[in-house]
Amino acid sequence: MTSSHPSTVFEATYRGEPHVGFGRADTSAGLVNLYRSKDGLLAQSIVNTDGSADAIRDIIAAGHNPIVVAGDDPELRLRPPLLTGTNGNALLSGFMGTHKKKWDGKSAPDNGEFTPPKWFFKGFGDWIRLPGDDLNVPAEPLALIEEPEVVLVYINDAEGTPHYAGYTFGNDLCDIGLHRRDPGYNPYCKLCDTVVVPLLFLGEPPTTVNGQVNIVRNGQTAWQGEFNCGTDALYYRVSDMVEHLFSFPALRRPGLVNYVLLGADEASFHDGFSIVDGDRVDIHVRSHDVRFENTVTYAASPALSAASA
């Protein structure tokens, strides 16, 4: 990461207690500085300040000295940004068909009525997976696709007003084969696990995001490709998409966290590649020095109990 990128913050539990850290959350090596916190304090500090790193640090660090923890300490567990322990207090959703590449390289006209992109619901906050977790998909998918994306993070205050917190990155794994068979099947298509990086960039949505995907099978690279998912690559303006999305009261419930996926570039599926059970998807966001990987796992369908008479 270069100095041109905004400051970062992350949340974790250490020995079962909530903590907040500033800078990078690298649990694979090195040392991590943590401030003892309480559940939801980071979200409150964003809502009650200008959301800058200095303002947040003033609240988080007040009366606390940081503790230094080994990055590979087994008692250190990272958490998705702003996700508290309350079940269902967050929604993961996103937009489809947002990239210029899917609009013949064009951008939305400055004048005229805004026509919003298609939107999908991916799951609740506790459905989110972290780097290193297995990504479960239904057994026998038609055609899986990895989708490296920018994830915008919002927190609603007590009155339901959304506050932009920052952004991170994720992989919106889905069964594009179902969508291609029938667009009406898209809700089924999205019922695959999604990974979100547990690192919050405290800045405006990034204009430039680029990197590389490596899909590893049996220890060897089976497919490799580049991606670009910054706002400069989008047909739509983010402000228009977000303003329309939050016009729906259901997304403005007090205290609700919204993770909003901005859409993906073309990926392995468009190159004729098929992801299979056991493949490891390694995503390197080179522009921001972020790397995460997850293994795709086919989940067997359970036997359903017979309905009672």
C-alpha cells in the first residue's frame, strides 16, 4: 500500500474480548497493536465524528494503552468491519452489470433520468466469510464465477440515517450458470458464500482498483487473470447507485450495517474456465496491497425430514 491510500482500521476479538487496531491486520506474521474496546464502539465513533482516522483514534484510544499481539496468535480473531455480535444486524448486497466493459466502454450520461442497475441480496452479516475460510456452494453448481469487488460499508445511526464508513474488498462467488439459464434464478445464483476482507479503508470509494486472480487446483495454477473494479471502471456513478439504494426504508433501519458490493469485472468464467470443488481462489488487489484466498467447497444437500401429518 502506498501513502496515497487512506488510513485503515480493523476489529478483532482477542482472548474473547473486542479490540480495534489501526493500520494493517496481518495475522500471518509480525506484530499487531490493539486497543481494548467494546462491541459497537468503532461504529459509534464513525457516526459521531467526521469519520477520519484521527477522530476515530481519539475515541478508541481514550484511556487505553495499546497491547502488542503476535499476528499469528491463535486467540486473535479478525472480524468483518463494524459487524457486532448481534445476529442479523447487517446486510450484504450488491449491484449487477455496473462495469463499462458491459456497456461498450461507455459511462452513464450526465443528463437524463437515472436508471438504476439491478440489485441483489446476498445474505445477513453473519453469513460473511473471512480470508482463509472455506466458501461453501450448493452441490453440483452449473458454473461458478469468482468476482473480486469493492465493498462499501455503511452504518445507520439511531434515526436511520446512513453514514459512509469506508470500503474494503471481497469475492462475490456465485453460480453464474443459474443466472445464464434464467435471470429469474439470480437469487439462487447468489446463494454462495461471500468473503469480505476484515480491513476498513477510511476514505472515499477508490477510483482505481486493479489486481490479479489465481485459481489453484492440486497445487498448480489452473487459471490466472487480471481485474479492474475501481469507480473509474464503472458505467454508473456510485453516488447515484447509493442514493437510490438508500431510498428504500428497509435499508435504513437504525443501527443496521450495509455492505454494498459495487460489481465485478469479467472473470474466469468469461475465459471458458470452470471452478470446481477444492479449487483455491487467490485474489491479489495489487493497487492496495491486499491479498486473500479461500477454498471452494461443494456442500452436500442434507436429507430433509418428512413433513408431519
